[in-house]
Amino acid sequence: MKAIAFTEYGGPERLQLVDRPDPKVAPSEVLIQVKAAGVNPVDWKVGAGRLDPLMETTFPVIPGWDVAGVVAAVGLDAGEYAVGDEVIGYIRKDAVQHGSYAELVAANVRLLAPKPAALSWEQAAGLPLAGLTAYQALNRVQVTSGDVVLVHAAAGGVGALATQLAVARGARVIGTASERNHDFLRELGAEPVTYGDGLGERVRDLAPGGVDAVLDLVGGGTVEVSLPLVREASRVVSIADRAAGEAGGQYLWVRPSAADLTALGDLADAGKLTVPVARTLPLAEAGEAWRLSQEGRTRGKLVLTVS
């Protein structure tokens, strides 16, 4: 099979399109013919070796944890799916080696969910990691109807989904973004505010009584800015600042969950959630996708298409 791989830590220049053996299919796995693979910042962070202290790595590494595709073979104990089923998955494994930037990938059934019919292959591939992160962050701070929620980096891959999910729960969303993304946030149902100096005052203008919950999706001192705005510090959750817990908030590392992924798919099919795709690139241009991701100015998701 064709795959993108790297043989040592580094940047986008390390990625190469190579031939690799087809994956073996363990009893609890299915083999997926990949239609599209989502690109996430964690992918190039893995490539740079930033997760080496946390996860065993075996070279060559095929990166990627997001996948959308068709079941091509079924393991001996994976009867939940059949050949031809369309699936999505956040296929993070306990070790780094066999990812989704490939024509074929083997994945445990506990990591998969049916592909939402309402989403294209590219949109479906952009849903798992970002969608699960948003969904689990909202659950962690118990966002419900009537809450005022401040979402930092609301126009990004995770933020755009978190905004929609919070709105679907009946929450009022205030989202930070650059001015060029304000109309986009309004389309998602959020009230936009510009990030940067004076952010606290701008949020106070919109919510004089403060906010009920905060999602920090960007880091860089955002937790400190948010604490005076939120009624309870415990309802601040960050995916970017591990020190959030020390400030009374919470730090979230997203977990694979077939149940949560299925719930996201149901929301998409009900018309309550869509996946904004900023750009699609062919598998061979994974390095360019990483460069775009590293710039940090993408509105929505970057996705690799696999023929």
C-alpha cells in the first residue's frame, strides 16, 4: 500500500510517500480502505518528537489518528462491522507507528463508529479527534441549556465544532477569533469577540454577569484571562495548558470513544453539526498540510484525500 511515513523526528520535510506492507488485521480489528484522513496539530507534534516521553514510537511511523473509509476485511472477533460498511474513527493506539495517512489501516472496533450519512468523506475524516475533543470538553464542564459559554479559538478545527455542539445544547456561545472570522462564527450561532489585549473587557460587555463555562483551545495565558470571567474556576477546561488544574480548572486529553463518536454522528445526521473543511489535499501533499497546520490560521479542518 501507499502511505506517508517518516523515519526520524523532524518537520514536514521528513514526510515521504512510500510503499509499506498491507496491515495485518488482529481479531478485534477491521481493515479500512481509507477515503480521507484528518490532519490535526498533534500529528506534526508527534513528528517533531514532542510525544516521545509519553508514547512508545517505532520507526518508520505512519502518522495520523483520524480516518474515514470503507471496511475491507473483518477480524475474527470483530463482528460489529461487515465488509463494505462505511466508518469513521479516532484510531489513537497505545504506541505510535501505524496511523491513518495510508491507503489501508487496521483499527480496533472500539475506536470506530458508523460514518454519518450527512457528511462527505472529507468532512467525516475531520470529525473524530476534533469532535471528540469538543464533545468531551463540554461534558467535562457540564454545559447545558441556558449556560453562557466562552470558547477560545472558536473558528478553529475544535472550536467550530465546540461552538455548534454548545449551541445545540441550548447554550449561549461567545467565541474569540480574529475579525476576519467573525461572520463565520455568527453563522455557527456564536457571538464573536476579538482576541488580544482587552479581551476580558469585551467579554464583560457581552456578559456583564460573567460566563458559566470556558473552553480554552489555544493556550498562551488564556486560562489566566478567563478565570476572572467565569463564576466557578472548576468550569474552565483547557486542551492546551496543562497548568489549568493548578489554577482550579481542568486539563483535558481527549479519549477514543465509540459511543461519543456515534453521538456526534447522530448530531450530524440530525442537521445539528457540520464539519467546516478549510482545505483538502492529496495524500502525497501531507507535508504541505502540516505546514498549513503549523501556521495556526486555518479556519476549520485540513484533510488528506486518499484515492
